[in-house]
Amino acid sequence: MDSTLRLASFNAENFYLLLDHDYDREALEALDEDSYLAMNASIFNPNKERGKIAAIAATILEGDYDLVGLVEIGGMESLSHFNRIYLGGRYECFLHEENSRRGIYAGALVKKGSFARAEAKAMPGAFSRNLLRLSLDRGGPDLEVFVVHLKSQHGGDRGIAQRMREVELLASLVRTHNCVVMGDFNGILIRGESQFEYDAFLALPFRDVLEAVGIPAAERRTHYHFGPAPNFAQLDYIFCSRDVGVREAAVLEEEIPLNRAQRSRLPSDHLFIEATIRPAGWLAT
């Protein structure tokens, strides 16, 4: 096996794919829209548009990632359907349905055959969404990967108090060697521009993969928001402990939306962030 690892992180934005039958892709896409949406009775969390699901799948297949960390997934059923129907069953699915009031969770896709062993554990703690820890073995020292989705900036205090608690707990749980922490942090962790609630994590010996390859801070946007004014920012990160080599990293951005209507046609309000890394002690075999 290669000593490098291809990975990606993505907030799939309210990704529900609840079905009443084991459809294949042809049969699922042949359904009319009303029949498709009727399989998910929720008026708040409807099934995601099939065109957007297909676009997300195309990005994953083109990237040929060994590991994809995903957040805002509507449970294991949605993730499993996505893998079977749109990814041809190429991945193992990991997700624990804990903590989320909205029914959105952090999960992971691990490509079959990429590792000698892949295990997942739900980490304890009062997080607003589940915290997933993966242990990956390719014959050398194991790599730990955490998939996170921290408290959003909604609420009376913009979620600062809860987010600070989650950041401090996260910082106490992750190890500082052969470790990756990826996902939606719901804030700015760019060094020199970071928000204070992330200090406990930024004190650890981790580096953002985009920083590691020299991408300027102004070009690291991963989220499009149109409020009173457009706000494009980096909320999604892949952090690696200092002993993990970063070979390549990028945000997958195509046409930049000019307004909310253009944004709504994209697969998500977030962008994929990807990296090619070399974990410590991993040798080609």
C-alpha cells in the first residue's frame, strides 16, 4: 500500500436520504419528486435533492478518497443509502446517532481495502453533535481521526459559551501524535485571525493543512453565507498533528455564487476541503 492517505471533509448540509425500499440508482432517479419526498415525512428535514446528492457523490468518486469525514448527515440510514446507491458500496459507513436535536450527525466513509483495520468510537461529552473517533491501521502506527461538528453561531450569545465548552473538551480528548481532526468548527481558527473560543485547541501542536501548503488566509473560504451582506469564511478544517506530513491540500471551489439564489443551487453551503497526508511511521508496502 501507498504510505500516503487521501482524505476529505465536507458539511453536506441537511443530508437526508430516507427511503421506503432498496432502490438502485436508476429506480430512485426515475421517481417523480412528490414520491421521492413523501418517503421522508419530516417537514423540517426533507430528503435532499437528488441532483445535489449525485454531485456530492461525483466529487467523492473523482477524489478517490481513502477517508471522507461528513457532517450534517441524517443518520446511518441516510449514509448507508448514499454509499450503496451513489458510491457503489465502495465505502464502510461509520456514524453514531447521539446528541443532535436536529437529527444531523458526524459520520465517516472509509474506503474498503484502504486499511488493515478501521474502527470507530463515539466519544463521550456534552457536545451539540456527536464526536466520532476513528482508529486506522495500515500496518504501522495507528492514525486517529476525529470528525467534529461544533456548536453553531446561533442563539442569544451566538453559541459562544457552548462552543467554548466543546472546544475545551475536544482539546482534552485528542492526542497530539499521529492524529487528524477534521470537520465543521463553526468559526475562524486561522492563526492571527482566530476567534478566542478556539484558543484551547489552537494551543495544541496541530496545523491546518491549507496553512501547511501555503494557501493565503484570504483564499481559504469553505462556507458561503448571504445575510445582510455576503460572508465567505473558512469554517471547515483538516488539522494534522505536527508529526503528520502534509503533501497536498485544497478547497474544491468552482463558480463562486453572487447571491442566495445561486448559492441554493450548489450541493451545500459548504465546500469540500481535501488533503494528501503521510501519517507518522507509515511506509509503502
